[in-house]
Amino acid sequence: MSGTGDSEFENLDCSAVLADIYLLLDNECDSGARLRLEGHVNGCPSCLEHYGVQQQLKALISRKCGGEHAPDGLRERLRVEIRRSVVIEQTTYRIDGQ
């Protein structure tokens, strides 16, 4: 990499990059975060190795489990728990906000 952004990549903390590695692997980060993470990973052998291992693990899991779907009962229980968590968070926020 070259240009003015190189120092930005070097200043990222490896622990922060590794904590966000799944955001990068799952394409769940915005373009700015993607550039920062990729810049750091490409310039840091340790983080690049960790990224490669996680990428291979994700691909293996996808190959081995990709065709299977969660049973309907499990899916419904997860929906209920997610809704319950959201309601509790919203209720807690409203009480604390008063």
C-alpha cells in the first residue's frame, strides 16, 4: 500500500482488528472500516495469518453445514427470544430515560 493512509493502518491495534475480523469476513462493515481492517491485515503478518485461519474455518463450516437448515422449532424459539430481548431493552431504556 502507498499513500497517506498507510500510517492509519499501522496505528490500528491488533486486538481491535481481531475483534472485528468477523465483520470483515461476513461483509458486515462499512467501506471505511473495510479499508482500515484490510489495510491492517495486509500489513500485519500475525493478523493476516489469523484472518486466513478464520476464513478457512468459515469456508469449512459452510461446506459441511451449508445445506442444513435449523429445525422450525429452534427457529421459532430464537425468534421469541430475540423479540423478548428487544422488548426488555426498549423497556429498560424507557424506564432509565425518565
